Amino acid sequence: MWRAQSRPRAAERKTEMAEPETLLQATDQDIENALVYADTMVLRGLLYQLTGDEDILRTEVTATRSGFLEVQALAHPEDGATLRKKAAELAKSLRDRQQTSLDFGPRERLQSSLELTAGQTIPERDVAMWTEELGLDPEARGLKWPTTPSPDQLQDFEVLVIGAGMSGLNAAIQLKNAGIAYSIVEKNADLGGTWQENRYPGARVDTPSRGYCHVYGADFIYPYPFSPQSDNLRYLQWIAERFGVQDTIEFRTEVTSLIWHDDVSLWEASLVGPNGPEVRRYNAVISAVGFLSRPNIPTLPGQGEFQGEIVHTATWRDDLDIAGKRVAIIGSGCSGYQALAEIAKSASHTYLFQREPSWVYETAGYLSPYPSEINWLERNFPYYRNFLRFRSMWMFGPETLGRVFLKDRSFNDAIREERLAFMQKKFANRPDLMTKMLPSTPPMTSRPVLVDENWSVYDVLVQENSDLVTENIEKLTANGILDVTGTEHAVDVIVLATGFRANDFLFPMDIRGKGGMTLSELWSKDGARAYLGTMLPGFPNLFTLYGPNINSAGGGGNPAIQESQTRFILNSLAHLVLHDLSRVEVTDEAYAQYNNELDDAEAAKIYVGSDAKNYYMNEYGRSAANCPFDIRKMWEWLRDPSGQYTCSAPGTSMNADSKVKPYFGQDLVAT
């Protein structure tokens, strides 16, 4: 991944690249300049795949830190220079032959090529998953019908998709490609889900953008390594238009209830849209409402007296002008810290009202756009964007991000010491802030807040026109906020960065399954659960995307796990269609077994028993949000419910010892 500090200062650059549109128009200097910005670990694997040059196998790597993650990088700078030279020679030869494409090279070489890019060994069992992540095959996670269904089999089968965010759009695209009839409804006036709603200043993704897309969207060019809200929304608009689902979405339409009718094996959906309430019936329902979709909006004492503006980060108004205003941010999670850093650039004064501070993790280039040369390489150097995607996913994968969530005293302590060093650097002259901004729980016990190393909440708080308020709020007044010490803080705008009702899954829909069972009855013991984060016993043909225990704490990005879930769902539906069946459901025993294994895996996570108060833990003292499983386990489980990929030989499956069997005739019953 490109790191901001590797970019030469403008005065040192040979040229400010007047980019040729294509490789065929590039001069030698253009190519060499672009490759200055190439990730040498990407070149290491990519060049080997394309050329088979065995000299590359002799390059060495060493462990290094990338933010709070430990990754592998080239051990010797001269190897990086050699790789850039080899890449330049290849690009120039393609240009000279007026050739814009290149054979990918033998698939037998790919495992070694991926290992060279990662800098680590990749077991044979994992190669298929990482090959999908390259994005070479845009249909890799779509439905592949084992036999072609007849028109009669498809005629009366329809699926309801609820939500037009990242997971809902993917479901619609895959259903459309499979030829399965669907309806997709969205409560908002436009598509985008969280990126449509969260428009607050500073909103941006906290996983690498190169991996924050579907395998069929791998050719979308992100201008940032960690893209802001506008680019994430633009990506979703792009896939909706590209795959022709934009015009199928029913906007301003909300599902209020879902009732299962056992006698006819159909879901009855009650909806409210622009034309009022209506009732429809569907064979299956895919909920893609997410779990960070309903804002937690507190009612503050005296709220009616306040004469200024009050806005939640998830309901930000585009016409809200905070320039020159006194702004209070209430909340110290990811959105609060992001918003403060951006709002402070134009506000006259900022206040951060904070009960418990969050750990922050400096990330090189977090706010900076890619140098244009990187995007040029993505467009013009064969398969560079695919290997950059893999490298980005690997760096936030199970061997890296998955590790930091584990209880490992020495490793946890090392992360804490790094966090403290960053704080001490920023608060060198403000010991009072050092004390107040020091969390009481270990790092990684709440959502990690990624920040730019040069501008973040820490830099704002040391400014003269910024105050940190740790006293509780007594009430709002006409002119601002009164804390419990009697101090009134005069403000013009109050920003509620108070998060979401994250543990209220599928709220506020009234959903009733077999025998009238409600979700509250199913989840009465200890909160929301699901089988593979996707199915619920007693609720046939109801599937959840980004539902209970699917937020990855085992490495891997959310788009990847949602794609795997969707493939599993479509394969389940295809089984019904092809065999003239009407329902598929998970057994009670399988649901219990899966969640037993989930609880065992979760016990190893650092956030368990940490006393941290955030959405990682619900009111029952367990996480209903996070998935503690290694994403490679989830990928295997979700790959195909027909069981064609099952393997229990030692070393061939991460699930060889698991009693979870997500296959028809085992955990799944289709009738």
C-alpha cells in the first residue's frame, strides 16, 4: 500500500506528471515517474506472475509496522529499485509493441505470486479465496446454476431485498444476473445506505478503499487509499448504473412487517411508500438493512430551549453551514473524532463532550489522495490494480487485522505502547489532555479509530479555539450546553455523534416466523444471533446480510463477507427453484452448534471481559455485532450449501474439526 511519506516533495519531483491517457502515449520518463509510487510488494508478486522471473524469488522481506498492523515489506531498498526497473522495462516493451494487455501467466504460478505480494506463506486451502479477491473474474461470487432452470420454475419465484446500500445492491445485482425476479426497496430517497446517510464532515471509510468494493467492481478507480463519503457513494451509484439495477429500486419505501405464512410458504410484507401502505407476498426475503442504520438520537434535558441547530451525524444536512460557528460535538467514537477534525478547520470554536475516550491509530496517508501516478498505474499497468487490491486486503486480513483482536498480552501491550507514544508526541505540552484522552480499557476493545498522522482529534484539541469537556451534561440552555459543574458552554451548533442502535438488529420491523414467533422471542436469552450471520431458525427463506455477528473481527473487509453471504443465499434459492421446493431453513440444533462455536471463538477476543461500553458488547455481556471467526472459515462455510467443496482432510480446510455443516441434508433442511 502506498504510504504518504514516500511521496517526494514537489520540488524534488522530476515532473508534475502531465499524465498521458494510456500506456501507448507514455514516454520512458512517464513510466519511470509513475513506478516511483508503485508498491514494491505489489510489483514483487505481479512481475513474477507475468514473467516468471526467478530472480524475484531471491528478494527478501522483513516485518514492519503499518499503523497498528504488522506487515511484511522488502528488506533491502535496492530490491525495490530493481523491481521498479524490471516493471519499467516490461511497460516500455508493451508500449513499443503497441500492446495494452498481457497474458496473466500460468495459474500454477499464482500461489507463489500471491505469497510474494503478501510476504508470507499462503496455504493451498486459501488460494481459491484470495484468487477471488484479486477481482480477475467479476462473476466469481455470482450464482452458477448447476443446471439451467426452466421458465416455469422461475415464473412464480420472487425475492424481496430490503435496503439499497452496499449489500442490498450486491444482492439485487446477483439476483438480476441469475435471472431471479426481485423487488428492492429503500427507505431513503436515494441509494447508498450508510454512505447516503452519513454525510457529516470528515466521514470516510476505515478500511482500504482498494478492497472496499465487490469483485465485479475491482476496476473502479478510487482516488484515495481511504476514501471519503462522496467517493464511497459514487462507487455505489456506479455499480447500480453499470449493472442496471438503479431503475428497479423503489425509494422512500419502508417495510414495516414481515409475516411468514406456513401454509403457502410465503412471506407477507407490509410496506409504506409514496402511494401509502400496501401488502405483497414473496417467496424469500433478503434483509440488507445493516446494523449501523438506525441512529441513536438522545433526548437532552432542555433541548427545546436551545436556539441553535442540533444535528446527528447520520442525518447531516447539506445546507448546514458551520463556518465561523461555535460547534459542540457530543460523542467520542469514530464519527465524533472524524467530524471534529474536519469541522475544526472552519468553525470558530469547537467543544468535544466526551464520557470515555477512544484509542486512535495513526495511519499514513489516511486523509491524503493517491498521487495521480498510482491511479495511472491502476489503469495502465496490466493487473496492477488487482494485485494492489489483494495486497490491501491482505494487510487488513486474518494474519494482520485478525491478530490484533486476539488476547495476546505481549502483542496487546506493544499496541498500547505505540498508542501511548503517539499520544505523548501530540500532547507533549498538554499533560492534562494526555490524562483525559487516555482510555481506561485496552486498545481494540472498541472500534479502532483511524486518523491521519498529521491532523486528527489530537491536533484539534491542542488548539486555543478548542475545548475538551469531560464533565457530564446537565442540560441545554438557550445559548448552549450547561455541564454538571455549572459551566455554560456557548455554542451555535450541537452535533450528536452518538452512534447507532447497533444491537437492535432489524429494528423497527415486526418480523414473525413459524407459529408467529417473533425475533424478540428467538433472541430473548442473550440478544441477536444468526446462523452464519445469515439464517434464523423458525424463519424459513429469510436471510440477513450484515446481520448478527458478521462485523469482521477476524480480518477481511465487509464487502467480501457480504458477497460470500449473498452467494450462499442465491445457491440456497437456486436449490429450491431447481428441485421444485418451497422453503429452506436452518435447524435449531445447527443454530445452537454454530453459536456455541462462535462463543468459544469470541472468548479469545480482547474486547470480551474488558468492561468497555460500546456496540461491541450488548446488554447481556456478549457481542451480537462482531464475527470472531477468521474470514477464511466464513468463506469456506458460505461457499456452497450443496457441499461440493467440503473436505475434512487435515490441512485442507479450516473447518475440518468443526461440527458446523452448512449443507442441505445436514444443517439445512429444504422441503
